[in-house]
Amino acid sequence: MKVLVPLAVVVLALAQPAAAQTLYKLIDKNGKVTYADSPPKDFDGKVEKIEVDPNRNRATILPPGTAGEVLSKDRANPADTGEALKQAQARLEAARRDLAFARENPREGEVDRVGNVGGGARPVPTEAYEKRLASLEQAVRDAEEEVRRAERAR
């Protein structure tokens, strides 16, 4: 019985919906970006509060070979085409938002600083960062094509 009580507490805690979390984006005077889960004290730079919604990035994983069946079912029912268009538009907005965020907020190590002859440093994106941006750009193009297909199906 003693084991069941802690187990029940864990199960109930996991069943609770995830609450929004707060992160802080710290930009120092040299332009270096770091993230923290609590606001810093006496930080000499810019601090941006970021609200994170853990429910935003949820996906439904389909068993292999079922994606085509789902698409054909959507097209078979004309009432679903309006919903398919809304979903495609939402995916396009999310893809565009992800790309814009990645462009504005490179991860640690994705941009190197190279010194100039006259002084100062300029940012140079790494190959990994360029690949990540290319992947996000492809996701936007794919989402745009999905919207076009959904519009034609209406």
C-alpha cells in the first residue's frame, strides 16, 4: 500500500496538462545570446522574457503507410476539405514562424564571430546553421504546397 500512494502521485502529476513556462533570453554587450530559466541579477545587457507553451509542438504520429489513407479520406469527404485547408494554413503559419525564429535566434555555436582587419567582429553562420535554415525553408515551401493542394480540393 505504501508503494501505491507515491505511484498514484506520480501518475496524477503526469496527467496534469503542461503549464506555460518562462525562459529569459540574455543578450550581452558583445551580442552573445544565452537562455536562462530565471531572470539574472545585475546583468549588463538586454533581457527578453519568453513564454513557452509546451502544448504548441504536439504531433500525431501515424503508423507507416497510413498517411496516404488519411489524405484520401480527407479528399473523399467534401465537408473535411475546409478543415484540411485550415490545418494546412496553420501548419504554414507555424513553419514561417519557426523559420523567422531560427533566423532571429541562432542557437549557441551556430554563428561564429570572425575578426575584421580594422577591428570588430562579424557574424558568420556555421554550415550546420545554414543546413537547419535550409530545412526550415523547405518546410515552408512544403506547407505552401499543402495549402495550394487544399485550396484546389475545395
